[in-house]
Amino acid sequence: MFIILFKLFFIFALQINENNWKTKQELNNYNNNNWSEFLLNFNYETKEKIEPEFNDFIYTNVMLGQMGNQLYRFASLYAIGKYLKRTPVYLHNETELLKMENELSRIFPNFFKRIYYLKHNFNRTEKFRLIDSCCDYINPEIILQTNHSKTKGLKLAGGPTLINYKYFHHMRDDIIKIFKFNDNLILNISNIWNNFISNNSSLNNNNLCVHIRVGDFVGIGESKSEQILAANFNNIYIISELNLTRGEELCLAHIVCDSFLHSAPLSTFGFWMAYLLKENTPVFTIHKQIKMHPFYFDTVNNLPPEWFQIEEKDLLLF
């Protein structure tokens, strides 16, 4: 009778331990994946997206900026999120980003796989005003120092674009991997370029690439024709004649540029064209200071120190 009771007790104990193990395992699975209930239409098992690195989130207000601004915002949020152990996410109504998702999947597949949207009813969040305008840099350590990092979501109020290389430059290798060009795109653009230079043999020489931009920077940092003396160059080619998309132009610069002039230093697209060049490619830019309250931009502070800053009085050195 004693042996039978012992066996029953032993079996009962095994069942309890097994149930406890299952409960702990389910709890661990929940803790490891509890981001999934807050993200919109997310299923990383389809391989379209990768699993978020952290359970908690960091994001900004909705932004209407185009590709250059979007890359800036993600790179900054990614680096700040690494520090705070938070995954960058976006609000469900990020209309501009939603419109360019397909484009990003063809250009930067590693970036595309990290684009997550919060569900419209997500409210487990806290706001922290890190900056006042687009291009400020404030050390994110202040977020921890002021104890503003306890909730599931942390929303950085203020300028949503975070246009300052200082947020992510210390993680440049990681950023370059995330914004790695699609292999098929590189192959396609290389073929286009090879066909283009087949009738322009001089392009096999050293190529200085110049990014120009007028658009929304008239009077405060646009490219100017007098900045370059065309007579000092043997051959000048207008890449717009190739009818490339903006992503394809970024890729082309990465492939062919031996040096680069960022002639409109307020252009975020121009910044990324330069930043994504092959390592150690010389980059030149025009020193600019823009002061319009609350907006302040100085290329000395807002662009990487290894880029060569040309004073406007010296612009004819070519």
C-alpha cells in the first residue's frame, strides 16, 4: 500500500512539475514576444519582417518628410533605442512612410524588415521632449537621468526628424548594414552604368560626384552654379539623363563615386548619398550657418567631422 501511494504521489508530483514548466515556458514566450499584440499586421514568420530586437518601443510624432528625412529619423531612433533597449516603431497613420514601403523594400531590404507600425489603440506610452527643432542634438542619456523610460512606449516629442549625425555616427557600421543596398539593385545599376560609360570612356577615370539641390532651400543653402567652374573639368555628365529613381541614384553614387561634393548641405537626401558611399570616400561640403528661430543649423556641428568643410569664399578652388 505504501509503494502504491508513493507511486501515485510521484506521478502527481511529476504532473505538477510539468504543469509548472509549461506555465513558465508560456510566460517566457509571452515576455519574449509581447510586442506582437501591439504591432499592426505583424507576422515575422512570413520572413517579410524580422522579429523586433526589444519588447519596448520608441517613436516620434507623424512625419511628412521624404526619404532623406525618413532615413535620418530611423537611424537616430535605432541608435537611441539601442541605448534604451527599445525598438523603433511608427504610428499607424504615417502616410508618407506607408507610401514608400514598397520602394524601400527594393532599395534597403534590411531597413524595410525593421519597419513596424503601432496599432491605432496603443496607449501605453509616455512622452518626452528631447529636442525643440529638427536638427538639435541632445544626449539621450538625459532620458534615463530624468526617469522617463518606464512605459511600453516612449514617444519623443519635438522635431520628429532628428537630423543630426551625432545620434548614430558611433554606430556607423550597424547603420551601413541596415541601409545596405539590395544586391539585385546593385547589379542592375552596375549594368546601367557600364552601358552608359561604354560610349564615354573618360568615365573610367576618377569620378567626382556633385549632388545639387535647389527646391526648398532657395536662399538658405541651395546649390549655386557659381560654386563650380565647369571649365576646370574635362567632362561633366548629368545623371538625371539616366532617368533613375531616387533610390537608384543613391545606389549609383555608392558604386561610382571616387569623391563627393555635397553642394546643398541642408539636403538630407544629399547627406545620405554621401554617408552611404564606400568607406573612406572623400566628402566635401559647403560650410553653412542658418539661424531662424527656433531652427539653427551649422554644418560644422551637424555634419561628420571627417567631411571637408569649404568656406564659401574658397569655393572656386576647383
